Amino acid sequence: MDKNQTPIYTGDIAAEHIDPTREYTTENQEINFSNEQHAIWADLFAGVHQPYLLEHLCREYTRGLELLELDPYRIPTVTHLNGRITPRTGWHIERTVVRYTLADDWYKKFGQRIFLITDYLRTRDQMEFTPEPDMFHDIFGHLPFLTQKFYADIEDKFAPAYMKATQEEREVIKRLAWYSTEFGLVVQDNRFKVFGAGIISGRKELTRTIMEFYRLGRDNAIDYTRPIFPQLNAHFQANKTNLHRIIDGVNALHQKGQMSSADEGWNVVLSLYKNLGIKQEGMFGGEVIIAPFDIETIARIPKTVYAFNPMLFVCESLEQMDKLLDSYLKPIAMRN
Ligand SMILES: [Fe+2]
């Protein structure tokens, strides 16, 4: 890409051609960050590390965040991260110059239990939203989980299936990873809790997601004094046809490249209710749609980068997530 050209994100991040000689080796993983980069890290950290936000994150994340012992004021070294992660789960962190890895390369590393982190940190004008996963996303969003065995087990499922999958199945696998580890929700203590690293590492996305939890209660769509998952599931079953119409609408916008700028992507769901004549109430009352983690539905919605992810999928527990992922991934991984 021409250096002076502003990248246009159409919803897919284009493959970036990098000079392989610039890639990090096992010996030179560490970077001397500027004071400004450490200051950006500190502001991003403080933006999310707030009690009124942390209470909405799943407990495995907050546990892992303590174990990772991140410095709120300084970007951690790879040595620090591996020191906290490798003894616990056997995973390794490696630095890469690639800003957005192609899935095939990514899964090859994944198969070796190597989690790549980019060397790119967002700039001051991208504090609220960055379409690219940057260092803050990779480290703050994912790595607390990688201290946890259950998460390492979940991550272990994807690569073996991906390697044996057909091209069509690979698309589904990418979506399953996207709507679980990046944008998944889970029920804990009879509340919706945030699981996905893509939500956790974006203050705006996180607060909007939490606002939807409250909106569901305020509009009497969910009664939090009763078990919430069966209620959500009942809404989903009753509204499947309209949900699929909305997904088709999202897909159409995505194909036209209208899903991924802050101006066009926010509140895309609100305009779809209007255009499709769907009454703005119940599970369709907010800026984001929350539905159970239904593989058939997830397979219909593209893995792509949204300014604001329009749809979030919930598992009844992390054990259920494990089982649902296995139901799709295991038969593929076990092929000869
Ligand atoms: Fe990620």
C-alpha cells in the first residue's frame, strides 16, 4: 500500500505484504517503546480497568488479569508475558511485524501453541476504536485468558480442525473463533458477562455491550430474577426468522463495504430494524443483538471487522461453549 494513502477498511483487512527480513527472531523479541507509547498504553489500561466495567467481565478473565501482573503504566516485555503464561498453560507468546495475520499462518502457529502479538500500538486518534487488532488488544484482551487452562484447551481446538477443514468449513471455523474468543458472552452468576477479547479491549464496544445488558432488563425483555439463558433462548426461537433477515441485511451492507467505518458502522442494526419493518422491542430493541451461541446462525454471519459488532452470541456456561465448539470442530479434526 502507498504509505501516504489512508487505508480504507471494507470490513476485511487486506493482506499486508511485509518484508520478511524485518520479522522478529527468537533472539530479538523485545522493543524499546517510546514514552508516548507507554502513555497510550497507560490511558487504554485505565480506560477499561474500572470497577464498573470489570464487574461485567467473566471471572476467568479477572483471575487471569491478576496472574498476568501487567504494569498499568508500561507495555510488558515478551519475557514477562511468557514468564506468567508458559508455566501455567504451555503456551508461548511471539512478536510479529505482521499487523493482521492471514488465518492460515496464524493457525499454523496456533497448532504449535504460539500466540502471536503484533508490534503495532494504536495511535491517540484511535483510542475508542481501531479496526486492527493492536498490541493492547492482543495483550490486554487475550493474554489474561492464556494463563487459564480452560482457555488454552479452547484455543487448542481450532488449529487441528482448521488444518483438515475444507475451504467452506474454514470460513465457519473463523466465524466460530470470532464470535467466541473475540466477541463471545457467557452467563455467570445469572448475569451476562463479557468473554470476547475484541469487546474487552475496546472501551466503547465494552460500554455499549454492558448498556445492552441493562437495556434488556429495563425493557423487560429479560427478568434478571429468573434464569436468564432460557429467556434469551425463548426470544431467539420466537424471532429466528427476523434475526436471519437482519443477518442478511448485515451481509448486504458488508458486501457494499458499509460496515466498518465509525461513521457508517455504528448503529447499523437500528437502521436495519427500520428498513426491514421490524418493531424495535424485545431482543431487537438495542444497538446490538444478543442471541444464544447457535452454530447454524453464526455460520450465516461473516467474520469481519465492524465499527461496532452488531451481534453477540452467549453461551450458558464456558463448559457449554467447550461442548458446542467440540460438536463442530472435533469431527473435522479427527478426519484422516
Ligand atoms: Fe484477537
